[in-house]
Amino acid sequence: MALHFQSLAELEVLCTHLYIGTDLTQRIEAEKALLELIDSPECLSKCQLLLEQGTTSYAQLLAATCLSKLISRVSPLPIEQRIDIRNYILNYVASQPKLAPFVIQALIQVIAKITKLGWFEVQKDQFVFREIIADVKKFLQGTVEHCIIGVIILSELTQEMNLALSCLVQFASTRRSLFSSPERAKYLGNLIKGVKRILENPQGLSNPGNYHEFCRFLARLKTNYQLGELVMVKEYPEVIRLIANFTITSLQHWEFAPNSVHYLLTLWQRMVASVPFVKSTEPHLLDTYAPEITKAFITSRLESVAIVVRDNLDDPLDDTATVFQQLEQLCTVSRCEYEKTCTLLVQLFDQNAQNYQKLLHSASGITVDMAIQEGRLAWLVYLVGTVVGGRLTYTSTDEHDAMDGELSCRVFQLISLMDTGLPQCSNEKIELAILWFLDQFRKTYVGDQLQRTSKVYARMSEVLGITDDNHVLETFMTKIVTNLKYWGRCEPVISRTLQFLNDLSVGYILLKKLVKIDAVKFMLKNHTSEHFPFLGISDSYSLGDCRCRTTFYTALTRLLMVDLGEDEDEFENFMLPLTVSFETVLQIFNNNFKQEDVKRLLIGLARDLRGIAFALNTKTSYTMLFDWMYPTYIPILQRAVEQWYGEPACTTPILKLMAELMQNRSQRLNFDVSSPNGILLFREASKMICTYGNQILSLGSLSKDQIYPMKLKGISICYSALKSALCGNYVSFGVFKLYGDNHFDNVLQAFVKMLLSVSHSDLLQYRKLSQSYYPLLECLTQDHMSFVTNLEPPVLLYVLTSISEGLSTLDTVVSSSCCTSLDYIVTYLFKHIAKEGRKPLRCREAAQAGQRLLHFMQQNPEVLQQMMSVLMNTIVFEDCRNQWSVSRPLLGLILLNEKYFSELRASLINSQPLPKQEVLAQCFRNLMEGVEQNLSVKNRDRFTQNLSVFRRDVAEALRSDGSTEPCSLDMMS
């Protein structure tokens, strides 16, 4: 058969004989002809002829088959020719996405083979065959048909060489909302096939990067598809088995890629959580595999302890953030087939607790065996707390509650054993695990929603005498007091204990129960270092120690408030330990000795008082505290700030205390009309801010690593305090000027001095500073524009520039605050211009202030123009998350500078292709339709509505495709 003379018709006859012919002789002849065609120099041209002019799908399949065999030959085609073939096929399937599925599959297999064989080949210093990932992304950004082709390519690539994992992760959810049910199922089916092929041939996962990416992909898979959809995929039963085995192996080899375990647990957590919502009759198989995952996690953690101890490795328990994250994921998985998990934990706990007790009574003392046993017990306590906490995430029964009681008994018995041996018998990791368990038990079985008849107390009542949540609360408080007494210098245990106490003290019903407990009554009357060493001071403690004192006094004060009412004597008695400390400070200050002791005392007092102030949310109780502090003790704090301004360990707690005192939370600072307390409090705050502001500037230039802790942090706290005062509504600031009191003017000048010492970049770089400065500026522009207009031109320019730069930040709190400040400024200016020349004499001062601002803007027109440009850019080109806030100042800017707005509009329109220009011009006309030349609320609302439509229409216009020609390459070139 002389193939080089064959016509298209003859080639199609060959296809018929080869693929659907029934005559065996004709098929054999066709196979011989196929081999001759592959060896023929005309092979590529014939393949192209079949693809472009063939009338049947079998013609296209023959071309794909020839190309596959051609590129698989021992002597490869030249690299340029293989690149041309790959690009030709990519363009071919892109231009004809509705080809027969078997044709698309065959052509994609050719692409996958070309990619695999050429993966390490270089042309002009580039791995040219690795560009396939970028090509696939283009498919995944196209139509539904193109998305499906893209996923098929990924699936084939994973079969060939276990690559494209990162692409799978990125596009597992690609435009899934566009898919109809059949297309979505087809898309998902191809994804699952890709997963199956990877798990069946996991060599590519030996690289930690690939392994991590694949774990991420699995987690995303359940995010984007419901369990009910997954179980309908034919390969699901086999894939879920493979994933389970993969997860178990990963858990057993935790040291290989520990950070990837999170993604695997995420997958199982989401699947188990969705079981109640599955409507499909197909089995989900999670009741088979979820208990195996739980068992693997438990046993692998216990087995890791000996390796960690004996090989002196980093202990996973030390990374509490990761531990908590994994346990919170496991809690849902563990409640699936809970009986199996509970039985395993009871067995392991009993065995390890017995071994621990034997070691305690042995004469060998602290040994490696003891360290291993303590590590295992710590893990077991964490795990019991986890599964008990899982009750909140999964459907539970009375039998499950009884199992929780069985497990909880063991931990409460361990607590008793550990505390009996204090201080000699102690282990920090077990204590931290116990606190995790207690908190999980609190969330699950202590609270308003709990039914008092819960079966959890059946076994606990029998073994421990704990019959209900009141008895549990007594156990909790006894444990808290014990920890505070014996673990005073172990910051992690003290901090976690106090956080647990703080969580208990939130909620009125629990507080009413707690104040009846003897341990709580003891704490309220004996909160001294004699009973709780962490409240003491010593030369061996650093100035930064015990930040958790604030948490302690917040919880303690909540407990005090339950029955305090207006009993001032009770409050004085509670404050007695702090009174003694302040009197000690006064004595030391007056005698000028042991300054370090004074620092430590004042740091502790400031933290204690901040905790107390935070919890006092009524006018009566807050007034008691203010009367206790003023005028006797606040001057001591002022003196400390003045003396140790360069030591943030001292100044930060004092400034934070002042900032807390300025907070008018729950209207607690709305003093009686006859009380001067609001003004007195502001005067003290003004003194402290001015003292700190003036002194801190004397430090001069600071290094990059020192500027925030030494200076900017204190400035941010001062700004936060001033903002609370300005918007607290408990001070009439006009009074100060009326009576010649300069405290208000002084603090505003201190604000300016501190501001000018900060660069614009630092304002935005340090989040706490930006989130205190910009809300403060918002208050100033809202109620104190006379101060703003009186600023020197360089200062005003600095402020306006800070607003301009803040408008484009990604922090919506900052950008929204900037929009509001700008709106106040623009509105003030607009109203001044509207009323210019019509002001009566009595308003002359206000007119002069407006004239100063107008003059500044006329001298610096680029300031408002730049901000208009930023806002328009945000609306048109960016993901604007605070559109309402942006719209408010934008209208004022447009009305003040219509000429510049016209220039912006023309610039945007002219930058686009001609077909789009008229569309954009209409968008701008619609934007101002019905908008009047004023800033009334009604007019603003109309503009805001128009702007929303404008943003949508412009986005559609800019996104619409132009008339670009599709790319085409000839594989014969």
C-alpha cells in the first residue's frame, strides 16, 4: 500500500478497518499500514490532515495514535518539532473542546508523554516542556468545556509523572459555580482519578514539597465538594481506602512532614462533620475508616514520646499551637464510632497510669522511663479532653455521655494524684494537658445549656462523688487555687490557669454559682503574694514577668461584682492589698532607695488595676475605683512615667492602665451632674500623655528594631487613650478654653509633636499604631475641625498625606477611617465655600478657620486631587471591600474639583480600546445621574447607589473580551 499516495478518503477507510471493522484480515492489514505510516516521512502531514479535515472521530483517533507512537520512539524527534506538536495539540483541543471524549483523552495522552520525556530538556536556558502548567491554567480559566479539558490534562500528567500537584491545589475549585450537575460530576470524576493515580504510585510524594502540596489538595477537595457528591464517583470506595492508608502512614511517620498532617486531619474532619447531611444511599465508609484514623493518631503520638526523649528531639507537645489545632480537628473525627475510640483510650490510660504509679513508688527517682511515662500521660489527657470536647461537634447519645464520664473519671483521679504530690511530684506538660481537659469539659458539660441529668455524672458520682456541675465547679476552683499556689514561677501553667479562671468568670449564672464556693471566697479575701507567689516581686524576676496578673484581677473583680452593689467598705477591703503596695511605693519614693523594687511594684499594680478597671462596667463600681485612685495614687503613676519614660517595661503597663480608665464602656464614666470626675480624669490623662510625649522625643533617633518597643508602642497607647477621651462623651471640651485651662490644648500639641516624629511608612507598617492613630484622627476631624484648620501648613500637609496613603491600605479598618476623616474635611470645606460671604459677625472665627483651610487647599490642589485619584482607582480597579465608606468622601471631592474629575474620566476612557470607550463614557454619565450640587444625606445616598452600579458596569466593560485572534501554530513548521 503506497501510503504517500493515499487521499483523505483512503485514510478514513483505514480508520474504519482498524477501529470498527469486523474483517480480521482487513484489520491486520490496517495495523501494518499504521506501522508504515508512523515510519513514513509524511506521517506528521497525514496526522494534520486527519485532524483538520477528517470527517469521523476515528480519523482523529488515528492521528492521536500515530503521534503517540511517533514521540515514543527510541530515537526522539528534534526538540523544536516536539514543541510544535505539543503546541499544535493544545491549540487544537482548545479550539474544538467538544470533540469525542476518547479523542480528547488520546490527544492529551500525547501531550503528557511529550511532557514526561522532555521534562529535563533545556532550550535557551529554559526547561521548555515545563511550561505545560501555565498552559493548563489557561484552560482552567476558560469555559466549562475548557475547564474539564484542563483537569483531564492534570489527571494524565499525574498518571505519567506525579507532577502538577500545585496546579491541582490551585484549581480544585475552578469556577465550579458555572458547572451544571453532569459537568460538575465529570469534572469531579477526573479529579478523583488523578488522586487515585497519585496514591497508587506515590513515588512523586517522596519529595516533602510534593507531599505537602498533595495534602493541601486533599483538604481543598472536601471544601469544594460535598460528601454526597464524592460518594457518587465510581472510584470513591477505592480512593477513600487509599486516602485512609495514606493518612495512617503519614501519622505513623510524623517526623517526615509534620506540618502536612493538618491538611489530612482537615479532610477527615470535614468529611465526618458532613455525614448527617448526606442524602445519597451510597455508603460513605467513614464509619469504617474514621476510627482507624483516630487510632493511628493516638498510637502514633504515644509512640513518638520514647523517640523524642531518647533521641533528644524537639517535642511536638512544646508547639502548643499546632497541638491544639490538630486536636480540634481530631475531636470531630474521634466521635465517629465513638465506642471504639473510648475503649482504646480507657485501655491505654489505665495501662499508662499504672506504670506511672509504679515509677512514682520506685527508688530510681527521675529517669528516662519517668520522662517517657509523663509524656504519654500528657498526650492521653490531651486526647481525653479532645474527645470529650467532640461532643459539641457530633451527634451524641446518653451512652456517649456515659463514656465521657468513664474517661473523665480517670483524668480527675490523675489530678488528685498529681496535686497530692506537690510540689515534689510535678510535671509542666501534664499540668498543661490537664488544663486543656478542664476547659474542654467546661465547654461541654458546664454551663447554662447543660441538662442536669446528663449521664456524664453517673460514673463520676460513683467514683468521685461528683454529681453535677456545681461539684465540678468546686473541683475546678480547687485546682485553680492549687496551681496559683504551687506553680507561681511557671509562666505557662499560671497563664493557662488564669485564662481558664477568666473563661469561667464570663456569664452571670456561672458567677452566681462560683461565689458560693469556699475557694472563691478565699481568693477574694487573700489575693496576696503570701498565698499566691506569682503576685510577689523578687530580684530574680524580670520586669516583664507576670503579664497575666491583669487576667487574674479581671476574673477576680467579676466575682467581686456579683454581690458588691454599692458597698464601699467591701470594695475598700478588696483593694487593701493594693493599698498596702501603693503606700510602700510612696515610702520608697520618698526615701530614694531600691528603685528596682519600686518599678516591680508599680508594674504589678498597673497590671492589677487595669484588670480591675476592665471588669468594672457600672458607674457605681467605676466611681469607687476612681475615688480610690484620685487624688492619692495617680500622681505616683505620673511620677513613674516621668522618671522611667525610657523603660517600656515600666511605662507600657501604666499607659495601658490610663487608656483603660478612659474607656466609657457601658456608659460607666457618665458621672453625676454635680461630679467633676470626667474633667479631673481627662486632666490626669492629659498630664500623662504630655509628660510621656515630651520625654519620649528626647530619646533621639532609634534603630529599626528599637523604634517600636521603645517609642511607637507607647505613642499608639497614648493615641488610643486620647481617642477614648475625645469620643467618650463624658467631657465638655469647650469648658477648658472658657476657664483658661490649657490641658486640652496641651494634649493636642503633644499629639502633633509625637505625630511629626513618626514617618508615614511607620504609621502604616505598625498595625497597632495605625489602628490607634487613624480612629483618633477621625474623632478630631469630626468634632475638632477648628484644631485641624489651625495646624501649621507643613503639619496639615503631613496629616492629609497620611490620610491619602491610608486610603489605599489593605486594612479596611484603617482605609474606612481615612475615608471618614476625609469626608469630614471635605464636607467642612464644601459648607464653608457654600456659605462664604454670608457669615454673620458672631461666626467670624469659624469663617476664618474655613478660610485658612480653603487657602491651604488652593495652595496645594494636588492633595485632594491625589485622594480623588486613589478613591477612583480603588473603585474601578481593586477589590473594594468598603465601598460605602469610599463613596462618602468621593462625592465631595468631585463637587469641589469637577475639572480634575473630568480629566480622570477622560484619562480612563481614552486608555481603553475604541469599542469600550462609549460604554465607559455612559457609565460615567450614569454615575452622576440625579446627583445634585450638595452634600445632603439624600444626595449622598443617591450617589452611593449610583457608584455601586457604576463599579459593576465598569468592571464588566473592562473584563469583556476584545477582538483578538486566537493563537494558532503549525506543527509542521
